Amino acid sequence: MKDIWETLKDKKWILASILICTVAISQANDLHSFYANYLEQRRAEDGLDKIMPGVSILHVKSIFGAPTLENHDRKLNLVEYVYSFKKFYLQVVFDRDNTVQLFSVTSKEPGFNPTVPIIGKNLGQFSFSDVELGDQNVLYSYLSSKHFDYAESRYLGNPGNYRTLYFGFNSSGTRYRKQSALYGNEHLNEKKLENFRKESIPNTFGVGRILGDEKEIIDSFGFGMEYYASRDLPEHNY
């Protein structure tokens, strides 16, 4: 009887040990996953200060890793990389010489407020009309039954080292406040466009190459994460 009792105690100890090890391994994996995700996001956020048109795409990949999506325009000899991080999407377009021509950042969270290069303002804390540098030019205003997208450009000349700055509202990103939309060709109506730009906050910014006209790039790839492509990502919650 004593031997049976000792055997049962041994089995209980073994089962308890296995359970403790299982819980410890699970918690360790959760902790590792948490820190890995945190460090990846932190590295990605810090990397935004290290990207600018003119740098090599190899430099970009050394910071952000492999892209989530890759698209090609063989006619223009351009490639688009799109990255999806916890707090933002990153779009990078480069040419056959591996030189970045345009990049954009689309916020995915209201609390994400990265600093916009050149103007030093934080995304989500200013309206379209608050940016007074350069001449504003509407690139497109698109409204469908599913989403609304808007983009504008500003050639900055000498104060901006001859680069073009882009702002937009991208439906795949966050809303910093209740977002209005322009219907049809309302962006051609000066008063309606003015009201929209005063009330609306961009959730996307981008920078284009020196002395470049990136309209052909935006016509090909769009500005920021494409709405329907974002819905195909595993992270999307329907």
C-alpha cells in the first residue's frame, strides 16, 4: 500500500512539474512575442526619421525588413513596397537603380502622431489648411460607396530643399476626428474645398524626390495603402 501511495505521489509531482513547465513556457512565449512586437514597432517608428527620397531601397529594407506587399509598374520601371506595422502603413516607391522616389506614411491609430519632415508638425494635430508652406494642388478626390480618399501636393522650392510634400486622407488609415467627404467634383468648388481643408485632418503624409513630379507614381500606385488591398491583409477585422 505504501509503495502505491509513493507511486501516486511521484505521478502527481511529475504532472505538477509538467503543468508548471507548460505554463512557464507559455508565459515566456507570450513575453517574447510582446517584446518582439514592441521592439519591431519601436524600430519601425524610429526608422521613419531615417528614410527620405534618394536613399537606397537596401537602406530601407535594412530598417524595415521584408515588405508586406510588393507591386510593379514595368512601364515606368518602378516598384512599390508596402509595409504594415501595428500603428502605421509605410509605402515606398523606388526605381530600377534602387533609389527611393517617394514614400508615404498612413497612421492606423488616433494616438500615433509622427513628425512630418520639413514642416515639423505632428500628423493628426493639424488640418490640411494649417500647412501654409508651398502652393497647394489637389491630386485627386475619390468617393465611392465604400470609402473616400483625398490627396494634395505642395512643391516646397528652396525652403523645402526643392522637394514635394504630400498630404492625404486614406480610408485604410485612422480618423483623427469625424471625417467629411467631397462629393463628385466638389474639390473644383473653391468654397467647398476651402471648408473641407479647414475641417479635415490628414492621416497620411509623404515626401517626393528633389525637383520631381511624382504624379505618374501616384497615378500608378496611389498615395498610401490601397483600401481594398488593406482589407486582404491577415490583420484586417471584418
